[in-house]
Amino acid sequence: MDNEAPDWKFPFVDPATIKRAVVICHRNADADSYLSAYAISALLRSVSRGCEVDLATPEGMTVLTAKLAEKFPHRVTEVAAGTYDLYVAVDVGDAELLKGWKGVMQLGRGTRLLVDHHPLRDGSLYDRVVVDELATSAAEVVFGLFEASGVKPDRTTAQALLEAIMFDSSHLAIATGSGLRAVVKLLDLGAEIQEAKKDLRSEPDYGEVLAKLKGAQRLKIYKLGEWVMATTLVGSFQAHVARSLVFLGADVAAVGGETDGETRVSLRSTQRFAERTGIQLGTQVAEDVGKSNGGHGGGHATAASLTAAVGEEEAMKIIAKKLSELVGSMPSEID
Ligand SMILES: [Mn+2]
């Protein structure tokens, strides 16, 4: 090999060597993960003509993502078929969320990339990582790859990126300057905000409605110093229920449930709680509690989740204890 190898842009290897690639979402792909993967596939096929790209969704996708996948169609595979020259994991956070694809990537001969906006905890699976923790969506990072490559996304790809950014930024409410700049450029490329809002609207899901109302019925309220913590148990939709409890006024919410022989817990807090206490739910609570109880965990400052090998009641006690240690105040239950 020539010592003065050219400085390849994305995918950071000679594109001519890539005949077959796979872009992998996190388990139960959400809109940001799927649409970012959809756009990466378009970028790959434009820098490596004739390259065949699979899009992988380990354990399927959410209801909204399935609807978006009809508008932004791509060949999707849940499990690996054959070998790949390139693996691109997108929006995954913890590599465990790649499920069976983690092992496939470890054994595969292809180049392994990560494109993400979650804090990187362990990059050992990848040959190269492109992570921007300040981005509110993986799609912003993907758009950055288009710009660095000098490739203009077509109108459909620009629309997909806009919808992913809007999905992950609460319709731009929490978008940062760089996110908004990306949005303006996508609009210039033909993407439309109204169309995005319409596409991201989802029909109420009966199971989700019941989970939220049952979660409210079983609610426990605690005072942690000056903060209000809400906890509850539901069999599914833990993340939706946790978000609803914060919407109702809790400073921090923990929602657990036992599914498929493991306990899953979703954590949410307000921005105000994160800023005043300095508590990062992803690294300081979810990762710590998950790891020390036979599971995994991770996420962002105000939104995180974990799995644990202890019962749901026990998991909630451990989380309450962890949060009270971090806040520096014993929990007192309000009835
Ligand atoms: Mn995301």
C-alpha cells in the first residue's frame, strides 16, 4: 500500500472497494434512526456507484417508523444475510442496542463505522466513529457527512433528514443553532416543514393510551429535597409514560416494567432538573444501575433507559436510592 494514502471522506475507505454495505439502526428503530440510515444509504450509493445497501432494523421498528418507511422505502432486513464490506451503525448509543448485529459486526471482515449523537461510552467495536454529542439528532450528523463529502441530498433525502431532526428535537423546540442551520439548508434543498409535521403526526395507539392512564393510576410521588419524583409500573410503553409524567409536572420520572423475563426502566427529567442538579440520567443513573444489576443502560442527560435482572419493584427502589444519593436528600413519599 502507498504510504501517502488519500484522506478518504465518508465512508473513510476507498468507496470502490465497497460492493455490499449495511446500515444498522438501534433496536425497535425510531424515526431518527431509520431516516438517518435511509439518508446514509443514499450518500453511500452516490459515493460508491453500484454499491448494494441493506438497512437493518434489529427487532423491528416503532409504529410511526413503519409508517415513515412506507413514504421513505428501503429494503429492510432484521437479521444478517451474507457478508458485508461496510457496516454503519447509526443512532445506537449503547452497542447492545444493535442486538444480534453486534456479534455480526465483531465477526465480519468489513469496515465498522458509527454515526451517532449519543455520548460514546465504548468505541472498541468500531474502526471509526463520527459522534457529535451536541447534535439533537443523528440526522444532523448525517447531514454533516453529506456536506463534508460535497454531496447534495436530493429532495426526498432532504425531507427524510428534516423529519428525523424534527422528530428528535420535539419539533425543533430543543434544536440548537447548528440543528437550525441544518434545517434551513434542508429547506433550501426542497424539504418542507408542514409536510414533516403531517408525516410525524401519529394516530393515538390504544395500548399506549392504556399504559399512560394505568401508569397514572398506580403513580407514586416522592419529594427528593426540593424535587418531585414520580414513579410507576407498566408492562409496556415505559418511555411514553415517563415522558407523560414529566409533562404532568414531575421533575424526574422513573417507569419500570417486566417484559420477556427482564426489567426495563425508562427515566426522564426536566432540563431544569438536569441543569440545577448536574445529574446525567444516562451515565450516572441508567448505565450505573443497569451494569450493577445484571443489565445494561445508557442515554442522554434528561432521557435514559436501562434493563436489569432484578424484579421491577426492586429496580425502582435501587433507582430511587441512586437518585437520592445524587441529589443528596432522602426520598419521602407523598400520599
Ligand atoms: Mn436519535
